[in-house]
Amino acid sequence: MNDISPLDPTIPGAVWRYKWLVLFIVLVGAALGVAWATFTPPAFTATAELVVEDPGAISVFDSTSSARSERYTADQVEILDTPVVADSAEEIVLAQIPDFDGMVSDMATVTGDSESNLITIRVSSSDRLEAQVVANAMVDAYRQIKEDTAERSAQAALDELEASLAAVDDQVLGIQARVAVARSASAQRDALDDQFTQAIDRIVELQDELARTDATARADQIRQELSDLLLQVQTYQEIQTAESTNPTLSPLIQELQSAIDRRATLESRRDQIAVDSKLVTRGIALTSPAKLPIGDGRKEIRAAVVGGVGAFFLALALAYSIAIRRRTFTNRAEPEIIIDAPIISEVPKFADEGISTPLAVQEMPHTRTAESFRFAAAAIDIQSSASGAKSLVVVSGNARDGKTTVLANAAMAAAREGNRVLVVDADFGSQNLSQMLVGNVPPATGITEVVETGADLRRAIVTVPVTDGASLNLLSRGHRPVIAANFFRSAATRVFFEGIRDEFDLVLIDTPPLLHVAYTSIISRYADAALIVVNHGGAVSELEEVVDRLEFIGTKPIGYIYNRSPLRSDQSEIEGSLKDILGGGFTAPEPSDNGEAPKRGLFRRNKTRTPG
């Protein structure tokens, strides 16, 4: 078969088609969600929040440290997820809840938002107090570990700096000794050097004391004395500059100055680390402790929503899967994609026009349904003339497709046009066509007698009056006991069907369902072409099988009749045009009781069951 993707269902269409199934599955899913929430242990969730900030961004010494690391918040989330924090939090929880036996790492979920530096800690537990205590213990453990880590790091850095300062002091003393030797010839110079050495030592002592003191008054005194000592050192440096022409002293003085500058840098770094270690606790800008969870911990509504949404997607997939396997026709033009033959006519549902008889053409000729059969007869005549096909086998996939009713009405419509029409009731099992046209008493002679005993065809044919001067010819089964498959497979039967096509303008053959009765395929081989009856809402796969079967047999479809289609509004607006279609003359409508002319254009509809 060719690709028939235009007939594939859409997801919205599948959902609408199986809407009650979808609704049922969604309700079941929601009910299961509520049941799950009801019968499972309650789950309480406590939430604690932290707003963190990079401590480097608040350093008072480094002006370039204001650019925070983009990964800082993510790093803190990773720290909170470490076993170290979980173990420390468990110790804090045990101090408040001695019988706590849970795993903090399994109970807690940590998420972070890098845009707002917000870290959220959610803890779920069957005990509301336990959930609150664990969430707050996570915050306390994180804060304590952060402070301990920062303190150890700062102390290690300070110890390293103290060692470096001691080494620089030793270097300064060595340089000073070498300078003293170089200046030993001058007693005045020795005294000046002594003053310089004392000033340097005093500066070192005062800086150490300034770093340790918390008294404001003493700090001011130290700064004043440092200022005086620095002035003395500056004066000494000016004397050294004057002596720079001395080739022995100049390198020593430069080396001494370099050592002094390095010492000052190390001291500045030491002070920075000391202050930053105290600011590390500001890495947590804001803490929102977890509150005691409220409610019963069941969350039935949430469970119902989750269950319903999950069930909806399951139902959607199921509905689409079923629709794919059960594709149906919803439009009269769709079968043409499969059959590759034109539509002959669209026949409305009989019930839409209140038709209670199977022979609408004969008994209700002014209806839109009867007109559709006259339309079919005209289209069959055109197609037959164009293709030379005078004998047509009328087929459908299944029983109850209305095939026999379509054949009977189309044949009557063709007979009304003055055509010599023969209908052959080749459905030996049911003979519904014969019952529909002549009643429950079957004709005494039929096709079996004509083929096997050589009975006269004209005596076997039953004439069915259609209108004045027009009639329809019916050839039924007959009464001879035969096996249908063997009968239709015989050479005599084939010769019979080849002969009758030349004696009538149109031969229509009624058969059993093509997909269920084997000998229908044999009969179809004797016809010039096939006329397929397709029901509105019929299965696409069924029509595909019918077309494949006809292609295998070698009988080409001349077209199809789209049967039991809902009556469209444009079809029901032609009531006035159908009034004189049979030559009965035009009758003006009688006014209604209120003096107004009755409205035309719409048929009354009722719930009468469609025949055929």
C-alpha cells in the first residue's frame, strides 16, 4: 500500500475520540494518587534557607576582591552535601533527639540559586519535629565547619608568616652588623647606628603591641610614638643617602632597605589574614531557620494532581495508540486516498431525515437521501460509459455496512432513469436483497436453476415495479441445493456472468462481505469493476484490506459510495429544490396558523434506527 499518512490521527483528535477513556484513566490516576497519600506514612517537610556571600568580597584590604566567584554558591551547595556536614548535623540532632536513628544525607535535599545566592535545605521525615531539628542542624553544622575550616587556614597562614618575619629579622640583624663594621672608624657614626637600631627595634615592638591592643587611647599613643620613630628613621635614611658615594656602605644600605620593606609587606599580610579570619562568619549573610511543618503530612491534593497528570499522559499515549490501530473515516474525501478512485455519492444517515424504510428511493423519493442515490445512479452511468464497465460487483468489508440497501436504492434510481437494470442476489447465505425487494417468499427459480438446469433466464427474473413504466429486474438464488463456492467457481457460472452483461444496461451484483466469505472473491472476478461501500466512521485498515483483495483478484474499483454520513446543513437546505424533481408539479406552501409562510430548508430529524 502507499503511504496514507494523511489519514493518521492527530493527538488532539485521538484524545477527543476516546475522551471518556482518557477521562476515566485520569480519574483513576488521581484516585490512586489520593489513595497512595492516604495509606502511606505521612511526610513532613521542613525548609531552612541561607543567603551566602563570598568572604573575599568583604575584605577591607584587597580592593580588587569585590568580584565574587560565579561558582561560590554552587560550591557551598556541594559542601552542604558532603558527609562531613551530615555527620556533624547528626551529632547536633542527637543532642536534641537522643533516639534519632535516621540518615541526614538521605533526608535532606540541598538546592542553590546562583542569581540570588539563596541556598534551600529541605528535610523530609515522618515526624514533624524531627524534620525541623534536622534542617536547622544542617545550617548549624555548615556554619561551624565553615568557621573551623577558616580558623585553621588562617592560623596556618599566620604561623608561616611569623616564620618568614623571624627569618627577615635575622637578615636585618646580619646586615646591620656588616654595616657597623664598615662604619667602625667613626664613633659618631656608631652612635647614630645605635640610635637607628634602637628605633627599628622599637618600631617592631610598637607594631606588635598595636596589633594586640584593643584600647583606643593606648593605640593612639603607639601611633604617635611610631610617627616620631619613623621621622628618626627618615633622617637616618637621608644621612645614608649622603653616604651613598661610599662604595662599601651603599650596597649594604640598599640590602638593608630591601629587607625592611619585605618585613613591612609580611606584617601587612599578617594583619590582613588576622582581620579576614574574623570576617569569615559573614559568608552567611542571612539565615532563615526551619519552622515546624503544619498539616497532616499527607498532601492528598498534590498526590491527586501528580497522579492525574501522570495518568493523563498515559491516557494520551494509549488513546493515540488505539487511534493509530483503529483509524476511521471522518470525511467523505478520505477513502479516495486509499481506493484511488472517485466518490460516486455521499449517502446521509436515514435516521437524520426520519426515514424508516430501507427503500428511500421508492417510498420517500423527495428526501435528500433518495436524491443521493439518484446522484449515485447518474455517476455510475457516467463512469460505466467512460470505462465500458456494465457489470459491477458491490462490495464492503463487513456485514451490516448497508451494502445491500445501497445497491437496492441505486438500482431503483438507475431504473427510474429508463435503464435496463439487473440486480443479482449472489449472497446465498442471507438473500437480503431478495427479501428487501419481493418479501420473504423467495422466487421459485433463480440463478442456480439457470446455470445448472438451463432454465430460461427471463422466467427466473422477477420484475420489481419502480414507477409507472419503469421496473427493476431481480435474479435471486433459486432453490437448487448447491455449495456456493463450487457453484461460483464453475465454468458455467463464469459463462453466465459474461453473457448477461450484454443483455442489460447495468448489472449490479450483491455479494457477502468480501473479507469474511471466500467465494465473494470468485464472484468479483466475473464483474467488470467493483463499487465499494464505505461507512462513515469505518475502519481505515478494513478498507485497505478490501482494496488489497480487489487488487489481488484483478477487479478495479470504479468508485465508492460514502454511506451513513451525517446530514450536513448544506444538504438539508435543498428541500424546495427536491419538490418537483419527479415531475409532480409545484405546490405553493400553505400559510401557518399565524399567517406566516412556513419556513423551508430543514428536514425534521428523529431517533429512528437506520435500516440496512
